[in-house]
Amino acid sequence: MTLAVETTDLKVQLHLDGEWFAVCDLSTLLPGRGVAALLPDGRQVALFRDRNGRLYGIDNRDPFTGAAVLARGLTGTHQGRPFVASPLLKQRFDLESGRCLDDESVRVAAYEVKAS
Amino acid sequence: MSTATTETTPTIVLVGHGMVGQRFLEALAERGLTATHRVVVLCEEPRPAYDRVQLTSYFSGRTPEDLSMTDMAFIERHGIELHVGDPATGIDREARKVTARSGLVLDYDVLVLATGSYPFVPPVPNKDATGCFVYRTIEDLLAIEEYAKTRATTGAVVGGGLLGLEAAGALKGLGLNAHIVEFAPRLMPVQVDEGGGAALLRTIEDMGLAVHTGVGTQEIVVGEDGAVTGMKLSDGSELATDMVVFSAGVRPRDQLARDCGLTVGERGGISVDEQCRTVTDPHVFAIGECALAADGRVYGLVAPGYEQAETAAATIASDEAAFTGADLSTKLKLLGVDVASFGDAHGTAEDCLDVVYSDSRSGLYKKLVIGRDGTLLGGILVGDAEAYGTLRAFTGSVPPVAPEALVLPAGAGAPAQLGPSALPDDAVICSCHNVTKGTIRGAVTEHRCTTVPEVKKCTKAGTGCGSCVKVLGQLVDAELEASGIEVDKGLCGCFAQTREELYEIVLALRITSYQELLDRHGREAARGGDGCEICKPTVGSIIASLAPTIGAAGYVLEGEQAALQDTNDHFLANLQKNGSYSVVPRIPGGEIAPEKLIVIGEIARDFGLYTKITGGQRIDMFGARVEQLPSIWARLVDAGFESGHAYGKSLRTVKSCVGQTWCRYGVQDSVRMAIDLELRYRGLRSPHKLKSAVSGCARECAEAQSKDFGVIATANGWNLYVGGNGGATPRHADLLAQDLSDAELIRLIDRFLMFYIRTADRLERTSTWLERIPGGLDHVRDVVVHDSLGICDELESLMAAHVAHYRDEWAETINDPEKLARFVSFVNAPDTPDPVVAFVPERDQIKPDLPLLSIGLRPAEPLEDVLEGSTQR
Ligand code: SRM
Ligand SMILES: Cc1cc2nc3c(=O)[nH]c(=O)nc-3n(C[C@H](O)[C@H](O)[C@H](O)COP(=O)(O)OP(=O)(O)OC[C@H]3O[C@@H](n4cnc5c(N)ncnc54)[C@H](O)[C@@H]3O)c2cc1C
Ligand code: SF4
Ligand code: FES
């Protein structure tokens, strides 16, 4: 039996309607690769961590195809801003604002994310 | 300030907030009129202006919010009073007052009517029955969707014009059997002629839509509950259908104008002059689809409406402007078919000639209308509208090449490469926003735009229907090159090197980490960043190809490498359109024992997968959810199967014909050779996929000459062909060497493949590579057969290392619990499947539930119980 206080087990938390919603352990987020999380109301969020440890969350649904797959796209940096490219038809989305970089009229919801 | 309702601030009231109305507001703001006037808008629909032209894209995932054209910040910034859901109900021209449904009464100095049109519904019995719809607004579309999902399996569209085809496409997308009923003898009678209609018909029927032309709708048949059950047609037949969408044309919404005594045309439309002012009352304007323009036409397209909006705004600002008529050119992608018509498409001018190219087998039809003096007057393109942008811009002038050269398909005769560089500066490139070539060049030279998106922002070109974007791109490139701006040959925004150069760096410096490569060799600005979706998989592939030699992990999901892989490689399966995956076990040479066939059948049955024999002589199982992949593979691996790498840029299949063992003509054992080759090169990551085949004799039943490396048996051994390709641009393979022994053949293929992997660009098949590299086939033969560069030993040892270190990715993955943990739909609900991945039956198997994709979410079920690890309070 160990009594050591767990200090390393940071949780990834999502800001939802004024509250923080814990999603998973920070360690499950591989830099450069996303995971999808299910929200209580049925929406899905794609969560990402970049190589500097910053966290991002956007809606998981690819607005161009309707499939819930954005978490499975490749991430990158475009003009200093983080993005994910949809794995289906490759449109890129800004991870901070949810804006589509390849079609100004399209954007997905972006969420505030923290680890604590 | 602008909200003050003092007598000194003149008031502009806009009735109708559609596409043209919104454009009018923007034009007012651009001219500073929003600062000097009070601007009030009465909007009938429950939402501000949205992109009606793109309405149908809702069914491919765009939400109503995505379609919005109204930036609320713009409305606020300009102090525009927007009354949503409050239509105008009456106009008192004497008192200059407009009354709205809410009771609001507005005094105006200038009144602008932009009320658009309404769908015309032919007066047939039961036209208002439950299950009858029109297709004009977002509300219409939501109602159609709801009905289609809950009560219909078949739908019929009345009207085979542009909108009718869009509506039919939408019904089909909703999973219905769709019918189109058109009174005219052909589809899209307004835009295309008979030949074009025939080409269109064939293509649309091939898509599974039923087309009935030359028949009218006489009556809607209803059941006992009053809902649609079918329709009676003028030829006496009856068509069973659960719903009907009327799309038989539109009529101007001019009732408001009629009621207050404004003059309207015989067939409707508020009569206006060239300034878009009504001919009856100088205080009232009409723009967009409700207006009957000075040239006697009512325009049903958005571009002329925009021009009218500009004209009205300019006139109100006391600037000079006139709308004297517009081009009716259109280019559409209907149900995936390109249809374009421009200028005098039907050849109404006197003495004109037609140049027609038609290939009904492939649904192609192209017609140009040419004047006696060679002037291009107009044309129709069906099936391939590539040339639309250029041709439209040449309309009214004599093109610099013979007209027939402009419509011949690429490859036939000498297709004219008539680039946009041949256009004069005043040629209109974007007709939606009336942008000329000169303006676009100016954006590059004067405003220093260096990319297409920048030029779009600067000139608005390409931001309407989008049909000019291709020509726009060519112009921007040409202009950049002319200004001496060097066109960057680098792989992407992160690396200035080509793929080949990166390969050399990785090999020479034994770099096994992408981040290290980026931080040391990337472009200055990209260092320390996260790279991009182009260079990550490219570098991932280079590292994987060289793994054993440079000392990297040979397993693509190891450490950092996992983050570099495209989604398919990351899940070791092929992503399908609804987010499910397909699974393709390797069946080397296409040879499979009955026991293994049974295993595949059992697995597919137990997991409910759709099975299909692929074009690569093996079996694909579709519809696996991400969380099912490990259990499917556990059973496959157990039965002795391996990954087929259908997902990888790597060896796919080596097809075989049955060969000497059974076939009376066979001269070598082609099956054995195919199996040997497939097992030797399996798992080899390369710039693009690699395919091969082995035929047992010159009859070539395995189609080896269409493969990246193809082998054909001879009496004395094997002939090796390279650089073949099927796909979009087929190429026959070239003979590299003849009458090889088994060992010689394999050695030569080893060298060939490794030389290709070393020098090809990203996503360059061997066919394009062979055509591109200096010296072509002769050079490759010199290098791999005659060892002219002295690198053959190295090429062979690189391949030897690959062969020695190959391990099955799936076997490795199912034995690694940490990797398996990634195969879930939701990190916080590992046992919950993605609700968007659902299936419906078809021909005794499943297919994706595509309508579900367009809604995204069925009404929520309680989810709390499935969510793990949440600290919700
Ligand atoms: C499953 C299959 C169709 C089928 O049901 O038969 C198929 C399916 C796909 N093909 Fe193919 N191709 C399949 C045989 C072929 C063939 C026939 C052959 O291999 O003999 C060809 C022509 C031969 C050739 O490649 O030269 C073929 C030429 C293409 C091309 C065009 C390549 C080109 O160089 O032009 C693409 C697009 C690309 O790779 O960029 C493509 C791309 C694709 C993709 C990967 C498209 C995509 O990104 O989703 C499809 C997904 C596969 C999947 O499992 O989800 N597929 N594809 C066949 C799988 C064979 C296998 O067992 O692995
Ligand atoms: C599915 C579809 C696809 C199309 N595709 C194309 C295309 O590819 N290319 C193209 O050029 N055109 C296309 N069109 C046509 C294009 O949408 C119209 O030309 C354009 O919308 C006309 O703009 P408008 O502002 O005149 O009318 P609308 O956009 O119809 O706007 C009129 C608005 O006025 C409102 N209104 C009416 N009466 C009142 C009242 N009394 N008080 C207040 N408000 C009122 C209406 O509710 C409506 O919102 C398409 C149309 C549809 C439906
Ligand atoms: S031809 Fe190939 S790529 Fe095209 S739809 Fe069929 S399977 Fe997909
Ligand atoms: S022609 Fe429509 S956007 Fe340019």
C-alpha cells in the first residue's frame, strides 16, 4: 500500500457551460495526435496536445463530410498557429478558433482546455 | 448616431434580407451611406441572409450557421436596424410608410424591395397535400429532411431544371429512391441543348436517379390520411412516391408592389429602369429576383442581382451607375456532373456556326457557338467544364487557336493548351464579382498578394460560385513567375528541401526523429513548431523505409512515429466516409486456401461487415468501428493472416494469373513468383503505393504491364516491366530487362524499388517519376542494370535490411496493450461506439447510414452512465 500523493496525474479538463469537465489523463494525449471525447449532451470533442504541451479542443465533427473524425487528423503549425487537417478530405482547422483555413465560411466550435 | 430618428436623418428601408439584400447593405456601407442614413431592414425569414446558392451543401454537412452570410458585427458596426422574422405587409407610397407584420410602421425616404422570388407550384389537384414541398429556404430543407427520414423511401421532383436536379440530388443523399419528372423533352432545357441534355441524362441515370422527360404532372395522389402516395403523369402512367418536391421554376415576389400600385411586368417582376429605380415611383427601388430589369428580363441568378444591388446603392449615393443587362453564364456541379453554359449558348445569333464534340459513352458534350468572323459567341459544356473559365473570358473575341481545339478532350489530336495568359487584361475572369484579369494581375503586382487566398480577399474574385478559382490560380502563378518571384520547390511550408533531399539527409545523418529533422533542417520559421500534414507523413515514410539501416524502430506506431502517420496508417486500416474502417488482410498472389476463406467469412459475419472482392485480388471487409479493429485482427492473426497494407503508401498486392501449373499456355509458375515477390516487399514504405503482377505467359492475364513493376513469363525466364499505372492517367509499363532468372529478377526489382524510394517526390507513382527524372527510362536502366552510379550494392543492402527486419504490424499491435488503448472512439467512454457510425441494409449486407452524417446527432440519449472519469458535479 502506498500513501504517496499523486501529483503527476494531471487531468485534461474542458470548459463547458461555466464548469470544468474532466476528460482523461494528460498522459494519454500523445503530442501531435488527437483523441475524441464524448460530452454529456452527445456532442464530441477532438482534443490535441502540441509538442510544447499546449492543449486544444474543437468539435470532432468534420463539417465537410459529417463524420466525427477530426481527432484522427494530422496536426501542424501554419503561420505560427496550430491546426489539424481532417483525415477525410484534408481541410485544415485552426485549433484555437475552430476556423477552417481552407474555407473562410466554415468553422467548428472551439473549447477551452486545461490540465490540472 | 444612425439610430436617431430625427427628421434630418433620411431613412432607407430595405424589404427582404436575402442574398441581394445583404449585398445591398454592404454596398451602402462601402459608400458611407450607413453613416449618413438610418437603415432599417425587414427580414421575413427567421434568420438573416444566408447563402441560398449553397443550400444543398447542408446535406454534405454544412449547418445553417455555416451558410450564414450575415456578420452581426457588420450589422452592429453600421447601426443597421435588422428586424428578423418581421415581413413587410403594406406600403403607403403617398405617406411613404411601410407597415410590418408586428405592427411596426416605418417612414422612408428611400424604399428598396429585394423580396426575391417564390417557387412556382403548378395548379394540380392535391398540390398542398402532406408530403408536398418546395425547395427554396433553409426551413424548406429542414422540413424535407424530417419527412424523408421519418415517412419516405421514395421521392419525386417535379421539374428537371437546375434546381430540380439539386433537389433530386438532395433526396438521393437522404437515402431515397429519387425520380425527376420534367415536362420538356430534356433536362435543364434552359441551359443546355438537346445534345447536352442527352449527355446529362445518361450520367444522371447512371447515378441511379430515375428520369421521366416529356411528361407533365397531372395530379398528386393521396392516401386515406391525406398524405402523398404517388402522382399521375400526362402519359397516363402513375408513379408511386412518398413525397413530392416542386421545383418547376420561380416567380418574382411582387405582390407587395402590385398592392401599392407599382407597375409590374406582364409575367411578373417589378419594372425598374437602368438605375434599378421603379418606373412608377422615384423613391422606390427593386433589386434581385423580384425586379424586371430595364432590358426586359427577370434574372434568376445571384450575380446580376449583386450588380443591381451595387447600382441601386450607387444611385442612392448620387453616383453614376447603370444595370443594362447581364451575362447568364453559369457553371454548376450538379450531382457531381459539371454543367456550364455561357454567352449565346443556344446559337440565336444570325449566321453562327456550331462546333460540337460529343461522347455519349462517357457523358461528355461540348458545344461552342462561333460567329462568321471567328468570334466566340457562347457555348455549352456537359461532363467536363475545365475550360469554362477561359472560354467564358474569351467570349466576344476571336480566340487565338482554332475553336475545335478548345473542345477536344486532352490526348485527342493536339489539345490546345490555351492558358489564361492568352487573355486580354479586360477579360472578365470572375463574373460573380465582375473582376477582370487586369485587376487580378494588379493584386499580385501592386498589392503584393502572393497566394490565391490573398488575391481572393483583395479582389473578391473566386468568392462567389467558385467556378473561376482554377483560372485564378493559373493567373496568380503566371503573374508571380513573371514578377521574378521564384516558385518554391520545397516540400512544404516547413521544409525548403525536396523529398529526395530529405531522404539523403535522413540517410546520411542517421536522423530518426522528425522533430530533430525539423528543428535542424526545417525552414527558419517552422523550427520548433509542429510541422504540417504534408511533411509529417513524408518524413514518417522516409524513416520507415530506412528504419533498419538508420536504427529507427521498424514499427510505425512506435514513439514519435505514431504521430507522423496519416490516419489510415495510424489505425492500420482504411478510413471510410462515415468514420468506420475497412480491413484488408494480405492474400499473397491472390492465392487462398478454403480454410482461410472460411475464416474471413466467419469474421465478416460475426462482426457484421460488408465484404467485397477488391480490384487487387483479395477481400475487403468494410464497416468496422475503430474499437472493433483489435478483436477482428486478433482473430485474423490467429488464423495466420497479416496486414495487407491497403492503408499504406507501401506494397499493396502482387496479382497473379494461374500460370503454368494449370493453364495450357503457361510457361512459368507465375503464382509462386507472385507470392515470393509479395512476401519479399510487403510492408515496404515508399513515396506512393506500389503494385505488381506476374503473368504466366505473354497473354498477360494478370495485367502486369499496368503495374509499378510487372513481370511476364517467357520460355527463358522473366521479363521485367516498370512504371505502369492504372488509375486516372493509365500508362503502359516499359520493358526494363528480358529473360531474367529468378535471382536476377529479384535483384533488379530490389534495386529499382530502392532507387525509386530514394529519388521520387512525395505521392509520385513510378509512372510519373519515370517520366519526370532526367534521362527517363534510359537513365534508370543505366543506374539499376549497369550500375552507372556505383550505388547498386547500397540499394541491395537497403532492401536486404528491410526484408530481414519485416514484422507484421498487426501482430505487433495486438500484443501491445498501450497501443491497443488508442483503438477507441472516445477516450472517456472506451466502450461506447461513435453514434455517427451506423449502417442500413442493402443487398443482404450493410452500407453506411449516410443521412445520419448530415444530421450529426440523433436526439440525445442519456449519456452519464457511459462517461468514465468525469468529475462532473
Ligand atoms: C478497395 C479497392 C476497390 C475495390 O473495391 O476493388 C480500392 C479502393 C481504394 N482505392 Fe484504389 N482500390 C482498389 C484497387 C485499385 C486498382 C486495381 C489494382 O490494384 O489492380 C487501381 C488501378 C491500378 C493502379 O493503382 O495503378 C486503383 C487505383 C487507385 C488510385 C489511382 C492511382 C493512380 O496512380 O492514378 C487511387 C488514388 C490515389 O492513390 O491517389 C486509389 C485510391 C483508393 C482509395 C485508397 C481511396 C481512398 O483514399 O479512400 C480506396 C480505399 C480503399 C479502402 O479499403 O478503403 N486507387 N485502385 C481496391 C483495393 C485493392 C486491394 O486489394 O488493395
Ligand atoms: C437551391 C438553390 C440553388 C441555387 N443555385 C444558384 C446558382 O448556382 N447560381 C446562381 O446564380 N443562383 C442560384 N440560385 C438562385 C439564387 O439563390 C437567387 O438568385 C438569389 O438568392 C436571389 O437573391 P434575392 O435577394 O433576390 O432573393 P432571395 O435570396 O430569395 O431573398 C429574398 C428575401 O426576401 C424575403 N421577403 C420576401 N417578401 C418579403 C416581405 N414582404 N418582407 C420581408 N422580407 C420578404 C424572403 O423571405 C427572402 O428571404 C439558387 C437558388 C436555390 C434555391
Ligand atoms: S474507384 Fe477507387 S477511389 Fe474511386 S470510389 Fe471506387 S474505390 Fe473509391
Ligand atoms: S465566377 Fe463565381 S466566384 Fe468567380
